[in-house]
Amino acid sequence: MADPDPDLRTVVLLGVPVGLYRQAQERHEELMRELALVDLSTSDQLPRRLLDMVAELRRSYGRFTEAQQGHLAQAVARGDQTIDLHFSVPASVGRAAADFLAVLDESDEFCRNGDLLALDITPSLYRLRHWYFEQFIAQIAGEPPTPWRETDGAP
């Protein structure tokens, strides 16, 4: 099916594990809260870069993800195990996803080194994060969707 707006691309996430995705959201919120506090007390550039990137992504792309976030919240409420999500996003999301993924991976180093209180990311959450963002990157580049498999990626 063709995109109704030629400037938008369809990205389909097949078999998103609802419970694991919810855990990923909780970890992300925890990390953002901690980075906001660290940003107030340090000259290190990572907290500011990550916080600025999150703000920019929300400003630029938030309207493209709202409906799917609503579907995901409903799936959580119903107790669904998996959900397929369909996004219609600008092609620039591919580059933004790659940049954001790199900064998130960089923040993991801070957690591993004990520079942040947030615990290091679990292997399952790491795999989900990479699969999620890599689906946007690949599908914007013209690749077909690849369903989630617990064994995707490696920490």
C-alpha cells in the first residue's frame, strides 16, 4: 500500500512484545529523569545532548507517533502479549533514529561505569531498543519489516 503523502514513509513493527516494551518505556523515563538531574550538576555533554535530542524528537516527530502510543497503551491495558504498530513518518526519521540510538548506547556506558544510578540495560531491553530503531532505519531505506524475535541482536 502506498503512503498517502509522498513525503511520509510507512514503518511497521511486527510482534512488538507489549510487556517488554513497557519495561523499556519505564527504563527510558528513569534514565531521562536522572539525566535531567545530572545535567544540572555537571559540565559533561552527554546529559544535555540526550535531553536535547529527546526534546527535538518529540517536537519534530511526536505527532507521527501519538496514535501508535495510544494503541500500545490499550494493548497494555488489555494484557496483550504482542501488537503490530504502523507508523507513517517523514523519511528524516531514519537518520534521527540512527542518531538517537547511538546516543542511547553511549548513555549505557555511563550506566555500566556507575556514572549514573540507573542500572545497566538488560540484554532483552537492549535487543528491543536496537530492533525498534533499526526497523525505522531499515524500512525508511526501503527494506521490508522484520518481526520481533527475542533472539534478535546482542548486548
